[in-house]
Amino acid sequence: MDIQFVAQIDASADTVAIPVRKGGVDALAGENAALLGAAAAQARFEGAAGTVAETAFIDNGRPRRLLLVGIGEGSLHDLERGGAALVARLQTSGASQVAVDFAGAGADDDDVLAFAMGARLRNWRLDTYRTRLADTAKPSLKSLVIASASGDVSNRWAAFEAVADGVALTQTLVAEPPNLLYPETFVERCQHLADLGVELEILDERQMKALGMGALLGVAQGSVRPPRLLAMRWNGGMEGEAPVVFIGKGVTFDTGGISLKPGPGMDMMKWDMGGAGAVAGAIKALAGRKAKANVIGVVGLVENMPDGNAMRPGDIVSTMSGQTVEVLNTDAEGRLVLCDCIAWAQKTYSPKVIVDLATLTGAMVISLGHEYAGMFANDDDLAAKLLSAGEASANRLWRFPLSPAYDKLIDSNIADMKNIGPREGGSITAAQFLKRFVDDGVLWAHLDIAGMAWHDKDGPTYAKGATGYGVRLLDRFIADNYEG
């Protein structure tokens, strides 16, 4: 969808949307004020963020559509919801263009850009495999023209659009079926990042074996799909400055392995690579807007399957760090992938900060539902920065504790540690496991996004399905703290 910014809307526009703040219906003016007021009354529209009221009339023999779009109290998040709601309403409506008139909304550039961002985010959808889609269900909306007192803000829009492109990449990766998206094809889907200036490094099974990545390889050994480690390096900051490293869990399909998951709902385990998808999308966003920071994305890509060669409960694996793990549950596989990625990233890049993202535990969904991702951090300042970025980006986080008191729950009698503890505190013991692989002096945070990568209901700026969670959070974290 093309988005344009102009000083005033074209009088010939067939479809016009007017943003309205909460309680602002009575302030509507102009020749169509009475008509719009009646439409608002019929729809009980009061300007709440994300609500829409619609009417139509004949103008000199030509039908015209008018919409009121609620932008709530006028916060940036409310404006995003307004833009998203407008696209959701019109995406398959038959309208090819909508003109948005901010003239009477008292909007500044930030308001207009937030509205446009919400519209751009909500426009994503995946129709690749739908061969019998009815014409009335196909997207018709091709362009959005936004008029405001500022006129053309396209110079600033480019950075927003780059972030939206990153979110879209993540949504596409998460939504793709597992027979088509697996470790090798995930890497292929990221090759285009090189065109943005991202340096790519790929490790295959032989290279990872030579490095001693027994934990990651243990997860992968039951699948015919070979594993991969993909590193995506964006050098936008000062030469030689230690990078920030994002690490993503990339289990492209998770059966649970020998510790097999229940059949109902297993199809959803295609999104168990949501952390890796978020990291890839964040690197695309940062490179697309030419972020002035050194950032590296590392993703461990495996498929967890239960064939005759699969890792067994009771096996002991040796990690790249040299520590050994007793595998008591092969469905606690994400931490085995991440621990070798963390060790490799530290040895290869000597980062100052590591943030990992993973759809790691069902316990996190029980704790927080689908409103917040869980955060664990070994540094209060890092935690505060991530919490702030989460609020600003609407990718919210809630901090959980780390404590040596939980370590005894994952101590093993015959290895350095177990890969799973008891049912209670499941998300915390997973984080305590990962913490054992973080070197002294490295600032580290673990984000458990199990409840956020996929939603079964529409959200503020996305339709049900892949949410793209994490991209805007990581982008904002870099923008606020590492770009000077």
C-alpha cells in the first residue's frame, strides 16, 4: 500500500476519512457536519481509539463515502490504532484509495506519522497459498493519502517505513508453513538483507560440530532438515565499538521431539521460531533506516523432530561453553539452542550487551497471557531501558526475578545442570539455565515472548495470526540508547 502526504485532500476524493479525538464529534465542522454527526450517533461513535463510523451520500450524481476514525486521547498509540482500524475497515471494501483529512484534528507531524504507521502495519497479510480467494475478499486498498498542515513529511516517513518492513518480514517468517520454512530456507529468506548492507555469516552442521555446539545439534539430530546458525551484522556505528547482539530461538517446527507434544494445536508450533523471526526483522529495520549503531543478530535454526536418531530424555550433551546438560525433556529444546548461540556470540563478537528472544515456555503464557512478554535481566539499567522501549513501541515487557535460589532446581546429579526444573517457576528456571552461559561483565536480558508472537484474535495494529512482536521493541531500544 502506497502512503502519500499532502497539504490538503483532493476535492474529488471518493472516500474520505476524518480523524476524531474522543469526545470530539460535536466539534465537527464543514458542509457534511450534520451528516457525519448523524452517522456518529447511529454508530454510537464517540472517538474512542480504533473505532469507525461510516456513511455515504450522492454528490452531483457521484457516490462518496465518509468515515470517522477514532483516535482516542490523541496519544501516538491511539493514533496508530486509528490508522490500523481504517485499513482494517477498507482493506477489502472495494475502495482503492482513501484520503485522510487531519485538517481539523490539531495534529502535528508525529501524529500524522503514527497514524500512517498503524495503517501500514495493519495492511500486512499473507495470501500466497490461497488460490480460491473470492474477489470480494481480495485486498482493494492501494493507497492512503494523508493531508495535514505540515504537508509532505515523507522525509521522516522513510524511517518508519523501514521499521514496518522489518515487522512485515517477521510476520511472514512466523506465518509461513513449516514444510516451506525450515533452517535452510529461513537463511534464504534473509539473503536480501545483504542488499541493505548487512553482512551475513552462515554456519552449517559440520562447522557447528567442530565448535562443540552439542546442545544445538542435539535438538536438530532427529530431523532430516540440517541446522543452521545465521549471523546478521549491521555496522552502522563507530568502527571498533563493541556491538549489541540480539539472539533468537529459531525452532522452525517443534514436535517436542521424543517428549512429544499433544496432537491438538501442534500445527501452531510453526511459530516456535518467533524469536529468530523478530531478530531478523529487527536487523532489517535497523539496516533499512541506516541506524547509527553496531548491531548483530544471531539465530539458531533447527527443527525438533522425533525420529530414530532423535535426542532421548536422559541423554547428556556437551555445550560449546564446555558445560554439560542432562536432557530430561526434549521439549525444553529452545534453551539448548540458545545456550550455544550465546556462547558463540560472546566468543566471536565480544559484545557489550546481549538480548535474547524466544518463544520459550508455556509457563510464561500462563503468567502473562497475551499482553506482555516476560523479561529477565542481570542488570537493572538494561532492564529499565528495555521496559521503556517496550512501552514506547507497544511491545510491552514485564520483569521477572533472577536469583541463585532457583539454581538448585536445575542442578543435575550427573551433569552440570538439567535442561528443565519442576512445574513451578518454569519460566524462571529456563532463564536461570541461560544465565549460566553468560560471561561475567556481559549485560544480558532474556525475553520470553511465548505469548506474543502469535495471537488468535485481532490486535491493535495486526490481524489475528503473526504479530511481528519484538521488532519495534528492539529498534526503539537501539534508537534510544545506542545512536547518540
